[in-house]
Amino acid sequence: MRFVTGRWYRLRVPAGRWGTMHAMQKHLNALFSALVARATIDPPASSQPFFLDGRQCGWVSADVPALLRAGPARLVAHGTGWALATDTTTDAGLAYLATSLREQGRLRGWRGELLDVPDLSGAVLSVIERAAVRPLGIATRAVHLNAWTPTGELWIAQRALDKSTDPGMWDTLVGGLVSATESDALALERESWEEAGLPAACLKDAVSMGEYCVRRILPEGYQVEWVGVTDVVVPSDVTPCNQDGEVAQIRTASTDEVIDMIGRDMFTLEAALAMGLSFVQRGWLAAEVMAPVVQRPA
């Protein structure tokens, strides 16, 4: 028994299939070292810094400046990179850039959802359409929930087959981006209801596992995403049920099965790393393995 997230519950240590805890830890350390390497990729050499009001807030993909050279909002050379020049407000200027990229077929979909635009220190400078963040290399923020059963299994969710990103892959029970002006706590509460039908009361004993950052190159641009991770024990009389149609199925899985699925690349990278923070707290994974994604880059 162990006291986790406000209550005592039976915690199954998944050492059985490896024979010893040491062997299991060795396996997890190797597995997550490879995952961390995928999440610590520098910006493409062809990309250039993106500035707002003299403060860097992204990495412009090489093909983007040529698409945004004219209009009431445009990109202009600024030192070693590009800056927004606008005849109106910064918010309106970024909205124009996003619309222009959409009209020229450069965006992957359009969500009609605004996200914060932070500088490298995390200070919010403006807002922009969600679909435009990757071509401009703007950092996003997300939340993930590791939902445990009282007997030590994990609730996991398969992403809908028609999702634009990672369709059909497995995920934590809850995961999603934090919208503009939204707190992490509010985003987690909203996503928990939309994705799993969990009322706010189910989160009252939730415990933060910390945060990590994914930095990698995607087809649409450069991803920088800070992810806040929370653990909770879902009561045995609560069965998660998706509300927004973006989940194909929800089920429980033993930690042995989850680790096997991570090794077979069945989980999204973000979900696997979110589980990694929980594994560190449980003593199954060495903290130094996760350190490169937990520490903010200089």
C-alpha cells in the first residue's frame, strides 16, 4: 500500500515480467532515454527566430517569410530573424498572419481557437490561432492526466481515427492544449470533462507530477510544448466516458501492458513522457533520464 493523491491504495510494482525491480528500472531507463532523445531536437538549421516587440517568441519555418511579406501585417527582417510589422495591434496583426497562411494553404486545418503567444521566458505577449503556432515555432502549453485505478492500473484512451494529429494512437486518459488566458487547472478540469466525463470533484485529490517540454520538428513546423502533468486516482465507482467524440475507446491497462505499448510506439510521445514523470515519482524510472525534458533550455 502507498499513500498517493490523497489516499491509500494498492500500488502494483510492475517488476514481475522482468524478474527484479532493478531489471525493470534498467528497461525503463533505456526506453525513456530514447523517447527523451526524440523530444529534445533543436530547431531546423533553416529556421530563424521570430520576434514580437523585440522579444523572441518562436522559430519561423524557412518557407514562411516569403508568404508574409506584404499586407497590413507582415514579416520584416530583424537581426538574425524576422519580426511582426503591423499597422494595427499585435493581436490583430497575428490574426492577419494566421489568416494569410491559411489562405495560402500553409496551415494544417483551422481550429478557431486562440492560444497564448509567450516569449522564451514564458511571459505572454499576445494570442494567435492554434493552427498557426507550428509554422511560426511558437511555444504552446498542454495538460495531461495520468488516471490510476485504486488497484494500480492506468486508464488509457485511444485517439479517434479521424484526429488530424496521431489518429488511432493511445494517450493518457486526458490531454489537451491550454487555451489563451486559461489556467492549467481550468484547462485540466475542462479537458477531463470533455475527454473522459470526469467531474471536477474527481480531481480534488489530484497531485502535480511537474512539467516537461517537447522540442521537435514536425511537418507543419517546429513544436515547442510545455506539458503540465497531474496524477489522480479515479474512484472504483467512476467509469470514464468520452463526451466530445474525439476518443475511439477508453479502457484500463496494467502497468506491464502500458510499458509494453510504450515500447511498441503505440502511445503518443507526449503521453509516454507524461507517464514517465509519474514513473519517476514511483521510483520506477531514474529522474536523470527525464532531466533533459524537465529542465528549461538555456
